[in-house]
Amino acid sequence: MANEAETVSLLVDRAAHELRRGRAVLLRAADQGQLVDRGVLVASAETLTEPLLAQLRALGDENAALAITAGRGAVLHIPSAGHDTILLPLARLPVAEAEQAAFIRDLADASRDLGKPLRGPFEAVKRAAPPATAAAAIKLAKIAYLLPAALHVPVRADALLPELLVTLPTGMAMDYDRAAAESLVPISQARLPVADAEDARLYAFRPADGGPEHFALVIGRPDPAQPVLARLHSECFTGDLLGSMRCDCGEQLRGAVRAINEAGGGVLLYMAQEGRGIGLVNKLRAYQLQDQGFDTIEANQRIGFGADERWFLPAARMLKLLGFDAVRLLTNNPEKVTGLEAAGIRVAERVPHKFPANSHNEAYLATKKKRSGHYL
């Protein structure tokens, strides 16, 4: 029988994939494990279609709304009233009914802002705080690597709901990151000589929901009794594989392998956290905004994400499974130090890990230094 972490991970993963397919899921409050209300239908703004929107309207009450983050709300000039989530009532969105799904998709996508100027004004739902289901809806969209915006449609008391693949207790979405990290297990390993470290083994770790794997390249034979030289590297398709010059990820990856090998051994964790946790498609949207003049942090925030959406419990779990509880961390990012320590790994030393800028990434590196406190 699956444990609690596995159950949470599996159900939330199914719900996230339903949003990617352009389908709705049902969020319901739970009390001591029992579902206690009619619930809220949730759908991704990014994958919204007119037929789905019509179905949601037919099933929902007058409180149907679009849930967005406070960061995206600020771009649209909507005050957040101190909350992380904003609800825009669908009934009052200033657009003709026949255009509504396309309008909502555009509203959620910051990369379309310059092509769709002067939208609004918008009025948020006035309440002490948005319901927990609104934050859970946005969290599900993030888990699906979609834009962080979702339809939030309370179900009418007399509505006959169609059969839905996933009915999810609200709290499960918010617990997903922890559950997925705690369910990581090693599933495969092999000797893998690489260009700068011939004595190396690659380990694969998979969460219970069968989601994206994280990897660990263990170089040499590091002593678990001593702090291990380690690098936490978030995957970067554009930098690691294509050699993008917009970031320094490729240099950091290859430089870490060389540094660990020259030090006599250590571990490089290759984390499935593309684009500081927002995914490749959203990273490309952020690049579009950077080409319009926004820096890397402003771009993420205009889309509706935080400056950095990563967290470090998966890395800590992997290190512990490999037998390490203390590291000498190759990083310029102070948040990696504090994040790893908060997850239970002692950081005995921060080891500098920087590389020369080029004409394409010098502004990006300057922003990381000035706004995120990186040691560059």
C-alpha cells in the first residue's frame, strides 16, 4: 500500500497532467481525510478553450474567477491587498463572451503584454483573503509547468458534475513538493566515465509519481565521514546542451566536474529544475521579456513567478541517500547555502564557483549579483 507521500505525489501529478491536457479537476476541502464540500473546479488559463470555459460557467456559481499571483497582478495594476493570490471575477472581465477564452489566455501570458496593451481596468474580488483553493489552483499550474494562472469556479449546489479523472483534497497540492521529495528513491546506477572525470558513477532518483528524475554524478570515492565537495546544478537545456551564451550554466556544469575531479572526488547533483524551477517553456517566455528590456528577475515576476522557484529538499534527500550529511558547496548563490541547511544538510564551506562573463550574459550576471546577492 502506498504511504502518504506517495499518495499525495500520485494524485497531484495526475491533476497537473489533466490541466496540461486542457481539462478541469475538482478541488475539495477535507476534514480528517473526509471531503466536506462541493468543491471548486480548476482549469489552466494557458490551456483554456471555449468549450471548457462554457462547461465551467454552466457548472459554477456567480463567484467564478481567474486566479493569478500578486506579481502578475502588479503588472496588470491590480492591488494585492497583501495576499499572494488575486481573484478576478469572470463575470466582470471587460471582453465579449465570444472572445473570453482567448482573452484569458492572453491575460495570463506576460510575453503577449506588448502586443495587447491597455487592457483593463480590472477589479479583484474583495475579501479578507482568497480561499485556500485559489492558491492550490495556482500551485497545480506551477507543478504542471504552465503559466501560474487558473480558472477557479465554485460548483453550484444544484450542478450535476461530469465524471472527472481527478478529485483532489485542496491541501494535497500545497504538500506536493514535500511529498515528491520525500518519495525520491534511487532506481538505477552505472559507471559513467566523462570527459573531465573518468572515475564516475551516475545515479538516477525518481519520485513516487513517476515524475522527472534527478541525477547524481559521484566522482571518485568521496569519504562520507568528511564534508563532500558538492555542486547543486539545475538542469539547463539551453546552456548545458545547446551552449547558450545567455547564462553561465554550461561553464558551471563542466567547471564543477573538473573541480570535483581535481579535488579527488565529490558529487554533482543534476536537478530537474529548469529555469530556476519554472520549466523550459516559461523560461523562453522570460527570455522574450528580457529581450524587451526587463532583467531576469523582473521577467519571472511579470509572468507571475517568484525570482527563484526552486527548493532544496530533493537535493538534501539525494545526498542523504548517497550517505552524505555535510558538504563543501560549490556555489555563488547564498540561497543554496541557506536552503540546503534548512533541508538538513550541513554546509561546512561555500566554495566560490564563478566564470568570466560574455557580451550576452553580462547583464544577467550583474542582475544576479545586484538583486539576488550572488557572490560574483
